Amino acid sequence: MTATVFVHHHLPEKLQVMPIPLRILKRIGFWGSPKLFYRYVVLLCYNSAVILVPMAFFGFGSDHFHLIAKGISEFLYVFIGITVTSIFASHRRTFEQVVYGLNNIFYTVTVGNRCAESAELIAKVNKKLTLFIKLIILYNKYGALSFCMKSVAISHWRYWTTKVANNTDSVIFELPTEQEFYGLQNRSNFVHYHIFVTFSIFAYFIVALFSFIKITTTVCMIRYSSLTFQLVILRVQKLAQKHVTITDLKEVVDLHGQACNIALLIEKICNIPIALEFLNCVLFWCAALFYLTQTIDSGLFNMLIIFLLSVVEIFTYSYLGSELSEQASAVGKAFFDLPWHEHPAELQRYYRLIIQRTQRPTVITGVRFFVVELASFTRVVNLSYSFCLVLKNILHQ
């Protein structure tokens, strides 16, 4: 078997495929030289050693149900984040095919055909994606900092007010995550607490980095897939303005074939990660609702940081999944609106090929158990609330 040779076309930055995510992915070895992949392995091992291993082997350090629920939800969030990024890493070759395939389509419809409308559409989508990516960067960066420093500030307030008041009662420090840490008295010993926090803050930024990777990469791929079908529709609308030739039709058929192939590759990469993210959100939202019904304290702030990010993540996936399905179906309608019945049989063969393709739904699924669409977001909300009610009933019996 011969290896696939990728051809990378140079495009202006406003027309490039996910320029910001690729620069970050390159730094940890997901893109570019495979020799840098060790950086991701180091980050993964550090995160596991600081958060996952202590939680799994030493427990959460509390017998309160709401704190146990908080600890489990935090463990699942970190674990699934690592799992999803590892799945992306295992699909590196497929991801390269997606990026280079998108690059080829963008080059074909802009530089190759000198279509100003296509270039304007790509630039418009890239501008919106860039804004979304920058907001996610800001939220993850300051969210990780707030996640840790809020607990540190509260703990210092408790410690120094107790010292000033000459109170002999022991101080209980607030932890960012509910966990023990290799035998340290991180809830009651001032020095041990700061050792734990020093190691943890780096781990929280790694969690934020992994969240950025899985959210922005998935969002960009799905949105670009919708964009490829929009570009096909633009080409079809151009056909209506001139005499149609076999060469014109063949170019559109090839372009649509590339768009369909990219959608299949994205489905291959994303179907398991998206299923895990939906499962994670159901469990985390359930835990967050349960925590809220049991107590309202400073720990709720940390839950809300993750909760808001997961709401944005799942809603964005659902919205873009619906958009992808609609744009893929719209290609068939655009072709059907052409005066295809007036064209010779040789041209009608290409029309039938496109219409047959569009009759097969183009969707993103969660391991083929469910279609990612706006209705999926509603089902996640309802399911989380139902699980929360069941959990409350079980614990109150």
C-alpha cells in the first residue's frame, strides 16, 4: 500500500484552517513533528499523578454525600478530558487528512476559482471561530486560576483570622478539588496544604489546556465541515448563472465528494469523544444539581466554573451538529432547483449522483447511539435533572 501524500497549499491567514488551535497543538506534539509528542505524555502523567491517582487510591477525604458527589464529578471531568485528548492523539493521521482536505477545498474555491464570495464566507467563519477560541482561552486560563486561588484565599482568611483571635480551634483548609494527597494532611496542616496547592495549580492549568484542545478542535472541525457544504452550495448557485458544462459539473461533484469525505473523517474522530463528553455532562450536571440542593457554600463556585464550560461545550456541539445536517441536506435542494430536466442525459447523470449522496444523512453521532443535534442538548438537561431526583430519593430513604 502506498502512503498518502498530503499537499499543503499556502493561504492567507484569514483563509487558513484553524490557525490558533494548530499552533497550540504543535507545541504539545499533536501537530507537526511527532518528536514533540513526549510533551503531551509528560502533561498527561503529571495530571494523573496529581489528581487522578490520589483520588482513585486515597479517596476524597470526606464522608459527606455532597462532597463525595463533587469529588466524583471532578474525577470524571479530568479522566474524560485525558481520555478524549488521548483519542484525538490516536487519530492523528485522520486529523491530518481532515486539515489538509479542508486546506485543499479552501484553496480550490478561492485561489483556484478566484471566487470572492467563497473567500468572504471562509473569512467570516474564521473570524467567528477566532472570537470563540479567544473566549475559550480566556475562560480556561482565568477559570483555572480562580478555581485554585479562591480556595487559597479562603483558607488564608480562616488561618490568619484564627491566629489573630488566638483561637485554639483547628483550621480546616478549603481544597480546590476534594481529594487526599499521598498521606499529607492537606486539610489541616498549613505547610502540607501549600505543598498540595503548589502541585495542584499546575495540574489545573493542564486540565484547562486539555479542555481547550478538545473543545476548540471539535468545534472547528464540525463548523468547517458545515462550511464545505456551504461552499458547494455557492458553486451550485454560480452554475445557475451561466451555461453548464460537463467540466463545471464534474468540479462541483468532486468538491461535494471531498466535503462528504471530510464529514466522514470528522465523524470517525469525534464520535467516541462526543459520546464521552455527553456522558460526562449528564453525570457532572447531575452532581452539580445535587450539590446545589444539599448546600450553598464556596465549593459551589468551583462547580459552576466547570458547569458553565460544559454547558457551552455541549450546546455548541449540538448547535453545530444540527447546522451540519441542514447544510448537507441543502446541497441536494440547491441542485434540485437547477433546470436539470432541460439538460442532456450526460449532465443529468451528475445531478443524480449529487442528489443520491444528499439523501444519505450527514450527521455527527455519539458512537452511533444518538445524533448530535439541538434536541440532544434538551435530552441531556432532562436526563441530568431526572438522575438528580433519583439520587436524592435514594439517599433520603
